[in-house]
Amino acid sequence: MQEWTSDLKFAGADPNWKNILADSIRLETWSERIEPIASKLAQSIPLSLEDGLTLYSHHNLNEVGKLAGLVKSSRFGEYAFFNSNVHINPTNICVLACRFCAFRRSKKADDAYEFGPDVYADELAKFADHVDEVHTVGGLHPEWIINDYEKMFSSAKKRFPHVMIKALTAVEIKHISKKSEISVGETLSRLAKAGLDSLPGGGAEILDDEVRDKICRGKETSAEYLHIHKTAHQLGIPTNCTMLFGTVETLEQRLQHMIDLRELARETNGFQCFVPYPFLPDDSRLPEAQLATGSEIVRTIAISRLMIDTIPHIKAYRMNIGDNLAELALQYGADDIDGTVQQELIMHLAGSSTPLDLDRNRLSRLIEDAGCKPVIRNTIYTKFSEFERKEIIPPRRLKMSS
Ligand code: SF4
């Protein structure tokens, strides 16, 4: 069983991936529309917004997927990644009311809740012997300041030093910094000292202020999202970044979002994973949303892989898109399907029916069925280990891949 480590820049990728990609692209035949794009990729030229539009309108989705699959396999070979994690959301009380959000509650709501630091650590204790990551995001609590989060993270870290804390969206960082009357930089430094290991990148939605005004008025601006992540990267805190699509945005706005994140990553090398996921409509207030179809979801994942050359990992977020599409997306450029996820609230309240508490054997089986080799990773993509299934799972009647 192979184990290896990597630095934050390559995050497990083959450092020679651009040459591998150039060779593999040249060995294939491409249609007239795709050939100029393939040629740019072979020369490591970043794709333009117009290239992205061509990829969205190209009738042959499989050709787009094949190109994205080549980029993925040049970086990571046959590997696909997952981890062992749990989501704990310390409060659903939020001063904002984003129209796509099914999770937030007002302070007076019957089902509003909040955990103190001890309850947070007690919650984690239920899972700590079989996870090495806790994913923590929550509402913008009207009273909590930085001391509350410092206590929460330091008490969890003290009890469970092996569990990495991936926590807080950019708007939570902004809110905590404002409530505590300190800068974003000081907020991030103090939280890192208390045990914060990385930011999950949620809340990017679409980095276009007109779209944000329609779907999440009051949240951080696009520039603030980028600034908060840049500050984290400058402080040595790695982050992921996301894209919520299928609300009211145009294809141009989606592509510009990818380009903005790509260019920040070129400057900082601090993003490790891009997570594009579609809007789920249950219990939200966005009737005009143009819900994404299955083929649009895998196409968007493939296009993310092709547009973004500076962020190593593209995640097919199974909590949102379900296990079946996540498995398929591994053949369309994604290399990661997130984790075992022992419990999750936000996506499930919005309509996700993805099973929780999937053990590592079942998750690795899903990866193998997509023709990939499962690799278990840590939160920040610096430690990797090939995963060998130990438990016997009844064989499928049809052989799924070889
Ligand atoms: S998405 Fe976050 S900030 Fe917006 S309402 Fe929901 S919990 Fe609050």
C-alpha cells in the first residue's frame, strides 16, 4: 500500500503533469471546435471566457468530459481522493436570510439552536475515533465574537488533536471580525492559533455582486470573498473555494467566477480544491432559480477542471449531487468526492438524499466502480494513502469497470 506526502502547491499531483498532459492531448483526435482548446491546454495556456462558452455549447458532452478526464489523469493518474469526516454546525441562528438557504433560523424560531464550546467538543467526541476532519460552518450568530470561536476550536483541538478543523466561510470570518472589532487578518491569525486548520470555501456562491444582491443580499461582496481568502493564504492557512450554480446567474458569470478564483490561486497558491455544486431548492425562497440538470452538473464539473489550471483538486461534492452523479463526475475531470460524512444538515435540509455515515469501504467501492483507485487523504491534501478495502461487500452482478 503506497503512502506519500506532498506540499501545499502540488497537493498530491504529479509535478510533471503539464508535460504528461501535452503528450496525452497530442495522442488524441479532437473535433474542429475542441481542437483549439485542446491545443491551448497542451501549451499550458489558460482558457478564456469564450473557450468556456464553447465548452458549454459543444454538443458532444463526452468529448468535453474526455478532455477534462485527461487533465485529471495527468495530475493524479488513476487516483481519486476521499477522507473521513463529520459536519458539525454549532448554530443555525443567522442575522442574514440568503434566499437559497434552508438552514438558517431566526433567534426566536422554535428549532433555533446554538452549542457552547463544550457541547461542540462533546458532539465531536461521538465521531472522533473514526474521523480526522471536522467541517464546521454555521449561521452568523448575533452575539458570538472571536473568543467564542477560539474556545470552541481550542477545546476541540485539546481533546482531539488528530482531528483537523476545516471551518468558517468567508462571511463568517467577516462577521466575527466585525463583531470583535478586529481586522480580518487578526481574526484569522487568532483562530489559526486556536486550532483552525483550513477554510472550507463555502459562501462564494457566484462572485458577481449583481447575482449576490439577488440571492444573498448582505453577504460579503465578491471582492471581500477574494480578500478574505487571500489573507488566509498569506497567513499560511490553506482554503478550498466553491461555486453555487443554477440560481439566477448566466454562463458568463459562472465562467468569470472560475477565472477570478483561478487568477487569485495563481498569485497565492493557496486554494487546494474547487467545489462546484448546484442549488438545491427545498425549503428555500428562490422560485426563479434555473435548476441544473444532471448533464449540466457533470459538464460544469468538467469545465471547472479545464478552466482552472491553478487549483489542483476538483471535488464532486457527493453531499450535494448524490453518489451516482459524483461517481460519474470522476470520469469527467473530478478527482475527489469529499468524505464519509458521518452527519450533515445544510444540504439535507435543502433536499439532498445522499446517504450519511458511508463507511470507507463503501466509499472506496464507489470510486473503484468509476474506474479509479481510492486514496484516503488528510484535510489539506498533504498526506495520502492508497486505501485497500478490507470488508467483503457482496459483488455486483455486473462488472462495473476494469
Ligand atoms: S447561507 Fe449562511 S449567511 Fe446565508 S442565511 Fe444561510 S447561514 Fe446565514
